[in-house]
Amino acid sequence: MYVSAFCRTFALVSALSITAAASFGQPALTAGSAHYGIYQDGKTVGEGDYTVQTTANGYSITSHGKLNLTKFSYSFSNTQSLDSSLNLVRDELSGSVNGSAVTFTAASDPTGRQFQIGVSANSKQTQNTVDRHQHLVLLLDLDPAAYLLLSRVATENPPTSWILIPKEDGILVPSTIAPGSSVRGQLNGSQIEVQHARVAVSSENSIDVDLFYTPDGQVLEADLLQQNFSVVRDGFKLLEHPKPSAPAQPGSRPGNAAPQYPAPQSAPQPQQQ
């Protein structure tokens, strides 16, 4: 009886805690793993996965992926450390492109306002710094973890969001989110309502990503429209496609310019919008 009463009390407290966190707009990720297939023109060309773990300071997300085409091969292993508000604190990426090894690291500097970036590729070592912002996602090609975090940003739909691309010496660009109407999908045999948003990456010659996700931001499918790739969660099938709409236009919403803020007074924090 006492055990049963304790369980009921614990469940009530947990539910209240979740409700309180939601009411204060505190994002949360669910610990666990998911596996995805990578498709081009309906054919399987690769696979990817991610594992989310909670930590004392936030979250750790490890992801892997591989792609095999006739004249191109690509694989990666990536680990991200995020704070409790899903702000990226550190990233460690290793990969291979057509047999050539590449590494990329990004870490918050002591002020919390910039990332210090290190890149090793083609036997060259380079360093760089870029601004560190809220609502920023490190967008690695075909990475399910990146689309998971991008979906979480889409659920918030902030006026300003950013993409850090781990190419060259680190490229920071604005992004714009255009929420779409919900569509129908099927997950493990059951029909579900699926949220949709289109994300335009960069303000010039943008790359569009169509995201399909659950209401709480669990990514089910990401379509890279220009490259004709799809990253699809195991057991998911899109039953209807969203109605055509105008592409999202980065910079069309107010506040996309990089803001200026005083140095943080306590622990390193990203710049706020």
C-alpha cells in the first residue's frame, strides 16, 4: 500500500514538474535512441542514428551516419554537449569524405559569446571564431540529431535563428522558419498528425529543409529539397505531402542582424535574441 501511494505521489509530482517546465518554456529532450534511413530517389543510400543522454548540465547527443553513392562516400560520428536550454556548448565531429579524414570541433569561449573552432582536413589545421547565439543548430549533412534539434527550434519558431555549418573553417548563417500546415503520417502502423516546417538556410542561395515532426519536436523525416535526399525514421511513412508554398526567405523577419550584448555576468551563455 505504501509503495503504491508513493508511486502515485511520484507520478503526480513528475507530471506537475513537466507541466511547470512546459509553462516556463523550458525545452526538454527525451533520453533514448532512434534510427533513420537515408534515401535518394526512393532508394536506400545510407543510414543514421542518434542517442540522447541527460547530463548534470543539460544533454549529450551522439550521432552517426554513412552514405554510399557510386562516386561518393561519406561517414561521420558526432557528439554535442548542450545546456538545459538546448544551447550548443561544445561539438566534436570526426568523419570521412571519399576516404579522407576530417575533424571539426567547436567550443564556447570563456565569455560564452563566441565559438572557438578547430578544423583538420586535407593535412591542414585551421582555427576560427564565430558568434554564439541562442536558437543555433550545428547542421551536419544528413545528421538525424541536427534535424531533431532543428525541429525543436521550429516548435518555438523564434524571430531569429542560426545555423552553424561544419564546413571550411565553420560557416555561420541565418535561418528562417516557415511553419506549414499539419499532414498525416503513419508511425509503426498507426496514423498520426505530423507537424511541418520549412527551414531556409542562409540569406543568399538558400538551402531548404522540410521537417516533419511530432508536436513535441521529435523528428520523423527531413527532406533536403535541392539535393533530393530524405532522412526518415524507422517505421515512419508520410501519407500526404504539404501543399506547395513559397520558399522561406531568410532575413525577411525582423531581428536577423547579429545583436550586441554585454558580457555575461555568470556562467557562459549564448547571445540572446
